[in-house]
Amino acid sequence: MAEIIDGKKIASEIKEEVKSEIEKLKSKGITVGLAAVLVGEDPPSQVYIGMKSKACQKVEIYSEVLKFPQQTPESELLSQIDVLNKRPDIHGILVQLPLPFHIKEDKMIQRIDPKKDVDGFHPFNVGMMVVGKPIFLPCTPFGIQQLLTRSGNDPSGKHVVILGRGNIVGRPLSILLSQKAPGANATVTLCHTKTDNMSELTKKADILVAAMGKPKFVTKDMVKKDAVVIDVGVNRIEDPQSKKGYRLVGDVDFESVKEIAKSITPVPGGVGPMTVAMLLCNTLKAAKLQTKISVL
Ligand code: GUN
């Protein structure tokens, strides 16, 4: 039976590290600040923003959530980003995705000052990651890398198979783990909706990452014995027995896959808490860069 990789515990360790750094900055008179922009009423986004803001409180990062109605014009949101870019008390800015249809995600992301882009989504930061000179790594791929290295599953020399080529997880993770760098050096296969014989590839994975957003897609027959399985999926499925009327399941059929894997992340409590922890790391780094305090 697989060992469960405890993302909550590893995230707590990282948050402790961040907290002690934040305290050092406080003693120099610097309060680290993060602004989060939330547009509309998307329920998961509201939950994520709540978790990010609570995590900031815990490590004493000042956080501000700017909430806008669904119909807010794009031009108004862009002006708000201009204001945040100029504020010296705000070191990090994030725009929670997805955005309503009338707002262009690219345009919003590109308006954020790359020095404050703590999500690592700005093309400048994506480019720096691609050429192996990262400044801000996107939080979920960064979190998965930390989860692997800190749980004793360094990807170096391993065959990593990633399911899903999205801009937030799959594609940047494929770049990150194939870098010539500590915590990387993997051989990466990136699978997507047009991949032929997906099971043949997944069965070759030493480390299998599921990030395509399909509930319980990865089943036992798709996994090599003693593989490490990382589940990025957060899918709400109806559950009349639950108080909320739904429950969360990953992209991996946890119950069957845990019988064959060496290690596996649960949902919730796996990758999710790591994403939040890495956002705090990036915000700390942003504050250090902007206040010219060297990054440790
Ligand atoms: N939506 C899903 N994941 C993320 C994330 O990491 N950052 C932002 N801003 N939005 C998201």
C-alpha cells in the first residue's frame, strides 16, 4: 500500500520558514504585502482566495482582496492593476483565474509589473523560467517540485509523465522538471487530449502527474508498480450525503491507485496546500527584491 505524501505537513514546514523570514523583514521595518484581485462569483475561486488570504495572515503578510462584480469592464480592472503596480506597500499582485468571458486573461496578466507577478504567469517570468533563470516560478509547479524533493522523490534522472498541458500546471511543470537544475533533470513526457495510447506512456512513468481536470481519470491499470503519483485535480462531484452537496475528488482514482503506487498525494491535502505555500514564498521573494534585501 502506498505511502501518502502529506502536502499539508510539507506546506506547514515551508510556511514556518517563510514566517521566520517575514519576521526578519519586520525587524527592518518592512511589512510584506499581497493584493489579490477577484472578479465575479466563481465559488471555487472564492474558496481559493479565502485560503490564500488566511495563509497570509498566519505568516503576517498584509493581504488585501479586491473584489469586483462579474460585469466590471476590463478597462476598470486594468486601471486597478496600474494602481497596485505603483503602491510601495504591495509587493505581490495576483489575479485569480478564471476570469469572466469578457475579460482577456492575457491582457490582465501582462498588465501586472513582472516584479510583482507572484503567480509567475507574466510572459517575462515564463520566459525566464524557460531559459533557466527563474525569478517567480508558477506556484503549483513550484509546489509539486518541492513536494517531490522534500518527500524523498527527487525527479533527477526519472521519467516524469504529465497529463494535461495547461498554462497553470502541466506545461510549466514540464519545463521546470526538465531543466538542468537541482530538483529537476527529469526526462519529461507531456500528454494531452490528442495523445495516442496514453496508458502505454503512463505505465512507463516513474513519476506520474495528473493535471487534466477529469475526476478519477487515472486508474490502477495505467500506473507502473512503485510509481510516485501526484494528483493535481480538484473536481467537485455531487454528493447528497455531504453537507455542502458535493465532495472533492482528484484526477486519480485514489482507492485503486494506492494499491500499486509507492507514494501518492491525497485530494484534498496534497498539492493544494503547496500552491498556497509557494505563493507566500514568491511574495516574500518579491518583497526582498523590491526592498533590495538579498534573497537567501
Ligand atoms: N486559478 C487556478 N490556479 C490558480 C493560481 O495558481 N493562481 C491564480 N491566480 N489563479 C488560479
